[in-house]
Amino acid sequence: MVNRKELDPEGGPAAAFGVRIRRLREARGWRQEDLAERTGYASTHISAVETARKVATLRFSRSLDVAFGLDGSADTFERACREIKHGALLEGFPQYVGHEGRAVEIRLYETGIVPGLLQTPEYARCLADSAVRRGSITPEQATERVSFLAERQAALVRPRPPMMLVVMDESCVRRYVGGPEVMGAQLDRLLDFATLPNTVLQIAPFEMGERRPFNLPLNLLTLSDMAVIAYAESQIRGHLERDPMPVFNLLTAYHQLQAEALSQAASVTMIKEVRKGIS
């Protein structure tokens, strides 16, 4: 083939990504033009990603999964793309996010900061910029982090959105992030979230004390086949749990948390009171 560039899968994650596209494409006897037609992208775009001259986006990766019949499998291009773009994320999180975008029910518990799926872009940017100042991530990684969060949020905007049940520790609304303007807008976002027909928002008040069953954030997803998976993380590692028994125990503890937390009406009242105190 004229001008065919030989690819080195050891040249880095993007190169390995491109090599895999070419191998799967050629195994099917497809030209770049054929794959372009199946994905809705130009053949020049296919070529650029195959040769690692361009980094694949999540949207393009999902189109590859559909074209190659990988959608829903354990080894998708979407998962590989997330790992390339967000290699610094904790173990298990890219896989969790792949399930999150297809879940029928999402249960969250967060402490200290507003859960990512409910954050405004400005709130998320303040957190990312703070990490840059501490030297824990680069400015480029901060931008990727904020973009990644926007993609996660966008994936939940669909004709049949998932049911979302969120319990936040009181510290999430009491701890200011980014100053009055940013925090005020974030609290407004929470109040809007509580009005949606597919959401429940509760605050776990400080006075719960030792009755609070979790000291760390927790995510629970119910999938379309009604299987439940859990994701939890510490400061240095994350863990995706699929084993039914430990997941059932976490779900039971989450129910106990909901029972002890403020009702949604009382939670909204607390958020409004905090909002009034922001000048």
C-alpha cells in the first residue's frame, strides 16, 4: 500500500490504540473509507487516529465500538480512550464511568465536596485549579479533569435518564469552594437538581455523628439487568466491586444512611439557609 505508515504499538497508549483500530479494520477487509462510513467520521480522521497523529475522543471511541460490535463488552475503545485521557485516575474509576453512563439508577454518597455529577463547571474548575497549585496535577490534566466531568454529566442527559439518589454530608454545602459567586451558583444548582422528577437529594447532618455508616464517598449503580455494582475510593486507590454479597452489604448501609439523613424537604431548607448567608 502506498504511503502506508508502519505502526509501533509500544510507542505509547495512543499508538497502541491506533494499532488496534487498524488490525480490527483490516481483519474485516475494510478500508479507512469503509470504517469512516460506519463511524460517521472522515477517512482522514481515521488515518490520523490510527497513526497517533490525533488522540481519539470519547465520541469517536464509542462510534468505533458500535462499528466493530464491541459496545457493552469488557474491552471497548471507550474504556481504552478513558484510560489514555485520564491515566492518573484511580484504579477502577474509568471502568466505573463506563457503567455509569448506562445505569438505570445511581446512588451517591459524598463528603467534603459536592458530588462530581452535580458540580457546576466553575466549581469543578476551582477544585482542579487547587490541585494544580498543590502540584498534584498539571494544568493540562486539570483541563482534562473538568472536560471529563462535563462528559460524564452529558452522558446522563438522555430520553430516559437514570434515577439519581444523592446523600451529601453537611460539609458539602457548608465548605465554601471558589468564593461567594461560585458557591452561590453551586448551591443554586443543587436546589434545581432537587426539583427534577428523577432525583432525590438528602443531607446527612453533622448531628448524625457515629450513626453515619460511611466515612468515605460511595457510588452504587443499578444496571439495566438489575445487577448492582459499587465503587469506593480512598485517597490513593479506588475499587470497583461486582461481588453481590459485599455490594448488598453496602446497599443495606446506604438504605440506613438514607433513613438517618434529612428528608429532601428539610435538606432543601438547609441549602436555602446556607445560600442566604452567601453575600
